[in-house]
Amino acid sequence: MEEKLLTNLFEIKDSFTIDVYLEHDGYKAVEKAFQEMNPESILAEVKNANLRGRGGAGFPAGVKWGFVPKDVDKPKYLCVNADEGEPGTIKDRYIMTHDPHLLLEGIIIASYCVGINTAYIYIRGEYENVALRLEKAIAEANAKGYLGKNILNSGFDCQIYVHRGAGAYICGEETALLESLEGKRGNPRLKPPFPALVGLFQSPTVINNIETLSNVPKIILNGADWFVQTGLPKDGGTRIFGISGMVQKPGIYEMPVGTSLKDIIFKVAGGMKDGKKLKAVIPGGMSAPILTADEVDITMDFDSLAEAKSMLGSAAIIVIDENTPILDVLKKITKFYSHESCGQCTPCRIGTNWINKTVQRIAEGQGKIEDIDNIIRLASNILGKTLCPMGDAAAMPILSIVNKFRQEIESYIGN
């Protein structure tokens, strides 16, 4: 069932070195892009592939690249979002650890397509060893002529820098990432203007996720039609699913977009641990609204999960069994978002804090029945009322848990 397009080198010894990468068609896509294509044809190929962003929102990568103006006096930048702070999400770390040159090749092609000479990989501060591996890969690519001045005698220059973040979840939001990269506090910006026009250092900027860019070399080598056929017509390619929680075989698995969530849990991940029954699933990282056991017969793609009022997000599947109190899940979610709110927007700053206090009080046996309606009211007042999507990321899972498991939560409240 697995379709290894991005993870095919993961089990090969020294897969992170440029020598091993070159033995497996490494940098062939760069050579093709520079020698047989031009920026316009590369952009068309990525658009036709229907490569949707793998960071959470699922916005088409080619469309995003196309928003950047061609003729501007300012430099253009590419910022690679490697912050990966979404609880449950582990996929990008594996790409950077086992196949960093695949990412670098995607960055080079994207930069050439948009006319970018400087790219930054913004990596979460906790990923120290991963950052060192990326820096070594960049040095290898420079030594071989795939980075730096006059790449492959094309006249095109490009350099990549690794920038360590400071451990804030909010910096995974694209404009907070830009603020942090500029050396400021990671507070989200008001949009518009959007980064494609006014981004890093007030210049046009593309921001893409690790997995998104790692797909680009595969598209250039094999073509858009091949990529679409691998996945779905409106959502091409594969996804790297990070499966955690109460399953027999947690880990990462690469499968075509549109694979059944039920099959991923019960076939790919070996089913429930210790023979327990499935209670619920968070399908796309902690910010995704929860699905009950009766809702898992669904395909894992952006549109299907949106129709089910959840989201694919970062494709981080968190499996919850019958023995796990739903209040424990709610406690972890509310504590996390209360702690990680940047505090810039009043609904998020105040709302997440009060929801967290209320849930903690219920867990301590001091709750009142009206607390549940207060949680719903507070979360509803966060939804759609903040500068960045973190407000929604906090409110959506809280609302879904309280609404779908209200009876269980009420059982923790005494008369």
C-alpha cells in the first residue's frame, strides 16, 4: 500500500550524503530544469501537478509561486517552513534527516522558477542535529556546483541558509516566521499585504513547507501527469502520514493522497494496540477537529476531510483508544494553546487562557455544568476573530471535542 516517492532512500545507508543522493538520480531534476526548461515551463508543470501545500492549509504551490511579481527592484526570497511545531507532526524531520538533498533540490528549482537568489530554511530550535545535517548538505551541494554562483553554468546564483528558531509554535505561522527571521518577536502580521508582495525584509517572498518543496524534483523529473495519477486529480502525489497514539505500529508511512483513514489505522499501522476499541482520531495534527470512531471511513485528502468538518493539515494522525479519557485529550490541547498563544489578539490571549483554566477545574472535580457552555462560547468567540490561523487552530479541536463528547465530559461534573 505504501508508495515511496519521497521516502525511498530513507533505509539506505548514508542516504543523507550527496554521493548516495547522486547515485539515485539526485540533482537530475535541477539539470533538467536548467538545461531543458525555463521558469515559465517549470511553473506550468508545478501548477498542472496540483501540488497542494503540505504544511497545513493545502494551498496550491504553483499558484503561490505565480503571485510573486516578475519585475521588481527589490530582491525576492524563499523561506522554507521547517518549524514543525504542530503536536503529532514528525514528517519533515525525517525528510531533513534522511534525504536533505531532496529538499535542497526542490529549493533550487523553486528559486530558479521564481527568480530568487537567497533562500532560508527556518528550522525549529529543538532540531539541533537536523540543522547541522542540513548545513553539511548545503556545503556538499556548494562543493559540487549545485549551489552558489553560476549554477551548472546557467548564470543563475542561489544560496541557502539555515536559521534556527526559538521554540515558539506561533512561528510556524508564515508571517510570524518572517518576523522571527528578521530578528523580531514572532508576532503574526496583518494581511494584506501578503508575503508574495511584501514579505521578508519588505520584499516579495515565497513560503513553502519542507514536504511541499521535496515533491518538486519528482514532478520535474516525471511530469505533472504522473504526479496527478499518483494521487487525486485536484490533489496530486503522496502524503507522508505520521501515525502516533494507540496503534500497533506507530511511525511514518508514505501513501497516495486519498488513502482511506480506516485502512491506514487498521491495515498499515496494524490496528489498535492491545486489542482496544477505537474511540477517536485526530487526522491532521492537534489543530484538526476530532473524528469519532464512526467517522474514520474517509479518504485522507483536503477536500474530503473539509467536507467532514475536519482537515488533513500536516497529515499527523493521532489515534485514541477506548481507555483514554477524552478529558485528558482536551486538557493537553487547551494547555498547549494557552501556553503558545503569542498574546497579540485579545480573543486568543484571553479565550485560550480561560478555556484552559475551566478544563483544569473540571479535571480537578470542581467543574459546574455551565462550564461546558462557557467553553463553547469562549471557543466560538476565538474562531475567525484573530490575525492568524492559530486562533482557529485552538478553537476548532476544542469545539469538536466538546460537541462530540459532551456526555463524557459531563460525567466528570458532580451534581
